[in-house]
Amino acid sequence: MTTPVLDPDLLKAFLAVAEHRSFTRAAQLLNRTQSAVSVQIRRLEERIGTKLFQRTRAGVALTAAGDELLIYARRLLDLNAEAIDVLRARKRDAVVRLGVMDDYGTIVIPPLLARFAQNHPEIRVEIETGLTATMPARLGEAYDLVIAMHPEGRGDGELLRREQAVWAAARTYRAEAQDTLPVALYPPGCLFRQWAADALDAAGRPWRLAFVSRTLAAVEAIAAEGLAITVVKAGTLPSRLRALSNGLPPLPAADIHLHRARNLSQPAALLADHLRLGISEPASHILT
């Protein structure tokens, strides 16, 4: 004989009537009609094969069987709620939101995430690349972790690595042959754009903004075609470009920092530690 299944909805109706000793009050609390609650109680009684309530002059009273079921009903509904909470929390915690600069997001981070996924396949990482100047301010709201670039010696968070900014162009490009230097850069808010403009202006070198894009790939492609020079990190210098120095002013160094949201989930903390260790290693080791 198949054991009857105690439907949680029926148990909720039973608890409402049992705790308030009234079908009318139970119906109000459950936002149902009194007849609908009565039908649920009748179905529950039929399922377990015994009466749960008896009507008295004072209202509704539990039978002996109803008294016994009351204990189990509370335990079953509490366990059901606990299971749902745990599984929902696990689902939330299994997603880690990462914000990072475009070059690190396309060159440095992917192999590190591949290694992380091998050890933690249950954790899903959502990554957003772009200008990181405003990302740390959105920790907790939009990101769990942010890897951002700061001027040397400045910025909050954990210092991961120091990167030297360098001029870069196609291998055959000759900057000294240009009367007015064409430059491919990123939108306002990017440190490299600010540093390039400040350095060229301070050196009295004529230049023009030849190309602007938010994406590393687009800026790199323009430079690789010999249409302009650009600024990149020495540690992520694209293979189809070469670093330039002759006739160009020096550029500052940048600090790469890891920013963590408060009250990190365990999956986010695991990823943060993995990235911290990986990025702190020499760039040549990461990029192989």
C-alpha cells in the first residue's frame, strides 16, 4: 500500500485552523474562502484516514489525531522552508560578479578562470570588462570583485602588481617621422588617455586624437595597421605591437588592485584568493 503524501498546502491550511481554532480566521490569513479551506481540511483527513477537528460550542477543537499531527506539520513545514532557503542561498552564492580592465579581461584573466573552473565547476563567474575607474564604487551593488588600475602608490584595495605604461605601435611604425603624432586611445576617464595627453603636451610634441574606442581590440587593431600609436601595459603588450621609446616622453606606472565587496560569499572569496595569487605571479608565467 502506497504511503500518503502530506501536501504542504494542506498542512498550511491545517496549521492555520489549528492555531486560530477557526475556519473563518484561517481563511482570512490564507487569503482564501472559508469553503476552500474546508475542502483542504477534508482532503487532508481523507488522505490520512482520520478526523482532525471537531466542532464545539466554543468553535473548533483538535481531535487526538489532530494534536499529534500538529507537531509533525510544524516540523515538516519548517524543514521545507529551511531546504528552500539553503538551496536559494546556494544558488545566489554560486555566482560571482567580476569587473576588470579590458586588457586583463581578455589576456590575463581567462587562463586563471580556466584553472579556477577545473577546481570549482559549481561556481559561475560573470565578468564585465571596461574602464574600472568607477567600478570599485559599485562593489556589492554590481560587482563582488573588481580588478582596477590606479596611479602608482594610490588607490584602495590589495596591490597585486605594478604595470609600466608604454607607447606601442605596429612593428614598422616610425613615430619620429610624424609631424603630428596620431594617437589611438580610450574615452575620457581612462588613465592612459590622461597620461598620454599630459606627457605629449608637457613634451611639446604635436599630436592628434586619431581614434577613440572603449575596446582594447579596436584600439589595438588601429595601431597594428600603422594608423596611430597607443598606450598599453608592458605586461600585456600585444604580440603584433612593439613598445616605442625613441622621441616619446616617458609614461607613469600603474598599480593593479583587487577590490572586494563587504561580506563576500565563500565562492567570491575563493575566486578572490585565486586571482590574487595568479596575478601576483610574473606575467610571463600567466600568459603561457
